[in-house]
Amino acid sequence: MADSYRGVFGAIPYAIRHTDSWTMRLYGVVGALSAGFIALVVTLGLVVWMGETVGVESGTFLFTRSLFVVAGFAAVAPLLAPLLFVARRHRRGVAVRDDYDRNLAYGGFCFLASLYVGMIISAPADLREPTESAVLGALYALPRPAAVIPPLAAAALVFALHFRLRGESRPDAAGGTDIDSE
């Protein structure tokens, strides 16, 4: 295929160029920049952490470093998933609902917002500012481990949207239907 892409870094501009949805184009830029920023922060945090624990014997620290990388990947993967799904759909010419691209972009924006909500919930007590907002007060009142629930729910939403919308096909030019069967 002459107009194909190579890997993740080629799929992002491919999805932005080939979608008809301006919402997906906006998400393509915002989601890619956000994923890049998160990857940079996680990488720099890991480098600092490794520098601080360089003299410590392996074991627990090695395991927690690995978890740090997994957590960074867990934050970046659902941000890039809508772009990868859309790029794949357009590259293969799969017929799906007309609002597939737009709904996946909404799911991506929802995941991005859930990361912010998770950061509010997990904020240390000394960094929390007093507020009169009922919503912010309720988020602060939640236990810190509950911070993983909004991102996990939003990531599940992104993947559920993909699987739900890809199965609803529209007739193609030949009069049949073309559903991605992988």
C-alpha cells in the first residue's frame, strides 16, 4: 500500500490525515501531545528514581521500577488507542458507522479527563488547597487508591466503543457489508 504507515509514529499522522471527523483530528493532536508529555515525564521520573536508588541492591526496587514503566504504558496506551483504531480502519477501508471516528475521539478525551480526575484524587494532603467546591471536596475525600478507578473505567470505555461501533457496519459500495473480522 503506497499510502500506508509504519508503526505507531506513522499511524498518528495517518489517522489525522484520513479521518473526516474534525473531532478526531483535534484529538489526534491533543492525544499525541499528551501521550508524548506523559512518556517524557515517566521516562525522566524513572531516570531520577534509578539515580536515587543506584546503590541499593536489587529486589523490591527493581520490581517497583518495572511497575513504574507498566504504569506509564497504561497511561499512554489508551490515549493512543483511538488513533491506532482509526488509522487501521482507514488503511483497511473497513466500513463502520459514520460516527466511529468521532465517538472514539470522545472516548479519548474522556480518558484524558479521567487521568486528571485520578491525579486530583491521588494528590497528597499537603498539596491539596482548601476549596468550597463540592465536586473537588468529594474527590479529595476519596481514598488515594481509588485514583485508578476513573482511568480504568475510561480505558474500558475506549475499548468498548471500538468493539461496539466496529461491529455495526453500513453497506459498502457493492451493496454488501464489510465488517473487520479480526
